[in-house]
Amino acid sequence: MLIATLILLNIPIFLVIGWLVFDDHETAAESFFVGLVHLLKVLFLPRIVRLFMGDDTDEGLSLLQVGFFFLACIAAVVAQYHGLVALFPSLGG
């Protein structure tokens, strides 16, 4: 329950992290979407299928940006969770 609450309360922090990771606020949504779609393709489609589709472009930077965004968001929530549990042991359950 605490983690779900932290995720909801951290939405403004996630937006700031997204703004810092992606180019600027005009292209951030487009860059995030392109990177996310590429990440899903890399994870779920074998390379041979991507080659036949003609979609085996090297978009490593957008993939790296999306990965760093998710890693930074998870790290923020985990750090806050451990900090709150250290200060208030009764929250740890």
C-alpha cells in the first residue's frame, strides 16, 4: 500500500525526470513514445522478424533514454520507501 501511495505522490517527480531525460517539453512525449515502442519491439520481436518488417533501425539512444527514465523512477520510489521505513518502522509491515 505504501509503494502504491508513493507512486501516486511521485507523479510530479516522474514528470520532472522525464523532462530532464528527454530533449525538451515539446518533443518529450514523442521521444518517449518512440523509445517505448522500440523497446517493446526489441523485447518481444525476434531480430529476424524486425529485419523482414524493415524496422531494424538502430535507435539505441531513445532506447537508452526510456530505460534510464524507468530506472530513475524506480530508484526514486525505492529510495523514498526505504527512507520512510527507516524513519517509521511501523510502515514496513
